[in-house]
Amino acid sequence: MCKASKLSKLRHHAFLNQNGRCYYCGYPMWEGNPEAFARLAGLSLEQAKRFQCTAEHLQARQDGGRDVEENIVAACVCCNQRRHYLRPAPDPARYRSIVQKHLAIGSWHRKVMRKLLDAIAFPQPGTSS
Ligand SMILES: [Zn+2]
């Protein structure tokens, strides 16, 4: 199996395990179809792209982290990228608490937050049952 498809399998598994929510910010993410997610959440496509599900290595590859289930969580692009802007990148638990602090004061996903919350509270009719 090639590396990319193994990783995407692990990512999908983590996505399901986390009920489609980002490991760090707890916001819903999408896999495969940004248009549907944008419509559901009432976001522009550009905004929706920030919530694409990515595979996040808890222990970074460069530190010897492997592509194994225990080391992969699902995180939105936004959280994933921001973690690696920080030098050195904080460990996952610390980064999660940084994200949560920013969320509490409204400086993380601020513009789109309310729309997403609405989408969670009022799921798209006709997609289940
Ligand atoms: Zn996130």
C-alpha cells in the first residue's frame, strides 16, 4: 500500500472516531466535499476550506512520529497549519489548550464561528434517517 493512501485511511478513521470534529478546536470538518460543507454551514467556499480534515501527527514525523493509528488524529487545516507556524511546534496537549484559550476569547475561527454553531444545532434536513 502506498504511503498516501495509508495515511488517508488513518485520517478517515480518526475523523470517524472524533465524530468529524477537529482534535484541537472541536469544530466540524469535512472530507471530500467542501461545497456540501459550505452549504450546510452557510460558509463561503474559502471559509469552508479552512475546515478540511487533515491527518495530524501527534509526534511529528521529523521527531520520529510514524504513520500509525496511535499517532494520527484528525485536525482542521487551520489548526494543523497554525501549530506548525509556532517554533518550536508545541506538543499536542499544550497546543490544544492554546487553541481552547483562543476560542474562549473569540480569536480562533471568529468570523465563521456562529454560522458553524448554527449548522450544528440545525443539521441539514433530509441527509439522514
Ligand atoms: Zn481545528
